[in-house]
Amino acid sequence: MADLLRTLRCRNEHRPGVFGRLATAIGSAGASLGDIRTVWTGPDHIVRDLDILLEDERVLEQVLEAVRQVDGITLLDVIDDVHELHIDGKLEVRATHPVRTLHDLRRVYTPGVAEVTRTIERDPDDSYLYTIRGKTVAIVTNGTRVLGLGNVGPLAALPVMEGKAALLHQFVGLSAFPLVLESRDPEILVQTVLQFANGFGAIQLEDIESPVCFEVERRLVEALEMPVLHDDQHGTAVAVLAAATVAMARAGLDLAASTIGVIGLGAAGTAIARMLGEACDRPVLGFDPGPEASARLRDQGGEPTGSMAELMARADLVVAVTGRANLIPASLVRRGQGILALTNPDPEIRPEDALAAGAAFAADGRSVNNLLGFPGILRAAIDTRSRRIDPSMYVAAARAIADKAGNNELVPNPLRRDVHRAVARAVADAAMKSGVARVRVSSDYQLDRPRRLPESDE
């Protein structure tokens, strides 16, 4: 487990083996080395910043003591740049048109803005063109199911939502606003979102506990003619389908003809089972000790199993999303089976243990990131003004991601902009083909937003 990230600034003598002993000391004390950056180089010494990943403060103290004992090394500083980076948050609102003159003021605000207000009053859809609505997402959470942390509450979840918003802006040019709600009551959550939804182009639900999340998403999809995405469900499922498509093909296995099993039927597991069920010809197996979870799987055409051992014995591909580390013993892995154990930071079974037990392929949650899907999906859904996100749009996103995977990748690097462009293009096509799009985009649709007035009817 790596819950802490710290940076050690160390000065070491220019002698062979000094840095090697430093790296060994850090590893032996229980930390992993991350990035290494040279800060200063002199004739006799070199100063480096070393990122270390570790479990807790206790391990940090062990690492610091070990570093101090290394001959030729001086520990200059311990930097907590994670907290420093978050000072004042990760977002801010900026004006797109500076107001420097009275002419600017009259156009941006009164009296000029009244003309645009009357335009939108006549046709509310013009709000997509003349306001921020056409490029904005409301990220809604109550902080009851934050990945790897559980119920931390709305305020503690705010940094996570800010991170999602920062990613949406960086990769697809959308502006997103975190909205943290105090209630755990699905009725209050739904009614609150309905009150502000018109000011946004899409709603992104995040980190809401199961089964509340299912009811909230269902009711919002029914009530709103706009994209509603529960990322924990569908964003994760898209990334898993992409990874499964690539992995099964490379292992020489036919995904459509395989038996797929999902262990853990919470928000993510239920959506994964549903999406994988659309990609294969057999009912998806599922195991979860909760009777409600098993009923949900049965309602969507899946087959609950009586035990995890039964599922492991029957499934060709196993996807585990339980939140429980080391849940799957290596003795249950069948030779030739595929394993995606996706709980972070510690998976249900380590990939190396699954491979040693005979798995055809194995990966953990570090290899399957929902960042691959949700930015492009939301951008295309907003640009096409989709009434909802059709299942075909999720499948199109997964296929686009899989197509971008390199020879040695299960899925492509989520920091690649071309991946997000490909996802948006594929999702926009699917939106138009499925009939949920209210606006058609051109055949050369890109993410560079056009700035133009509507065509005249004359």
C-alpha cells in the first residue's frame, strides 16, 4: 500500500556506489522510489529530489533514519509537495473576455448582455452557444464512497472532485464545477441536482455509496434530457471492457464466446457485468454476499453464483472489484484463465501471483484507469447535446480505447491526448447513430471548439 508521497532532497558525494546505497536503504526501509530529479550539480556533490511512496508516517520515519545512516549522503529536506500543490485548491474561475474599458463593460455586462438574455429567452437552446453551459459539467458527490477511502464526507471528497475537474479541462477542454452535497438521502440528492441542472451541459456523479447511486442515476436519467454519467459505474466499465478486449485477443481467447465472472457487485461491478454481458454470448457470472447485489445481476440477465470458488472454477475471465486486498487465493486460479483484480491500491490477487498460478494474463487497477473514458464521453455527449448516454456510446468508447493500445500495453496511457480525441470521435458517432444526439457534428469533428454564430435562415 502506498498512501503517502514525499520528496526527499538529498546531497550525495560524487563517488561510485553512493547513490546506489541510498536507493537500497530507501527500499529496505519499506518505501518505493518514484521520480528522481537533479536539482544542482557541483564538482564534489550532487543534489537530487527523490519521490518516495510509502504506507504511513511510521514507515517514513524508518526511511529517514535509514537515509541518515548512509555514508556520503546528507538529507537536506523532506518535502510534502502533495499538500503544497493543493493550497488554494486546483481550480479557479477566469473571465474569457477581460473588462478593461467602458466598451468592454457594455458588451460583457449591462446594457449589452440584455440582448443575449432576450435571445436565450426566445430559444433556451441558444444557452449552449452564448453561455458557459455548452462546455460545463457539474461533478456531484456526497463523499460516501471515495475510492480506497470509503465514507469521508462531502468536504473531504472535494479535492478528489477538483482533480476530476482539472482532468476534464486539460484533456477535453470542459469546465467542471465540484458540487458537494451533505445528504445521503436519494430523494434530496435527486431534487437538488434537478434544481441546478439547467446551468450545465452534463451531470457527472461521483463517489456515491451503493445502492443509493443506482437510484440517483436512474431518476436523473429519467427526469433530465441531458447526459448523466455515473463515472464509478460506467467510466470504470468502459476501461475494463477495453482492457478485457485487448487482453483476451492477445491471449488467443474469444471474448464473445468466453464465460466471464465478476467478483464484487457494487456500483463498478454491476456496471462492468452489464457492459461485459453486452460483449459476450453467455450470461455473466457474479458473486457478491449481498442479496440485493445478486438480485441486480439477475435482473440484468446475469447469473449469481453460490461462492467465489464456483465462479473461479467456471469463468474464463475474472474481474474483481471488491475493495478487499488479497481476497483471491492463488489456489483458485485456473491455468489459462484471465484475471483483472482491480481494487486499489492493493488488488484481490497480485498479478505476479496469478501468473505464477497459471493465469494467461493478469493485471491490477494501476493498468485500468477510468480517466481513459469519462473525458471523451462527456465532451462528445455535450457537443452532440445528447438526451442521454446510450449504452452504444460506452461500447464505442471502449473500442476506441482498445484500438489505441500499444503492443506492450493492456490499455493506452491515459495522458495521451490522441486517446481522448479518439474516444470523443467514436462516442459522437455512436450518439448520432443511436438517435440520442440533438445536434450532428461534422465528419471531421475535433475537440477544438468552433466559435461561430448560428447560420441564418434567410
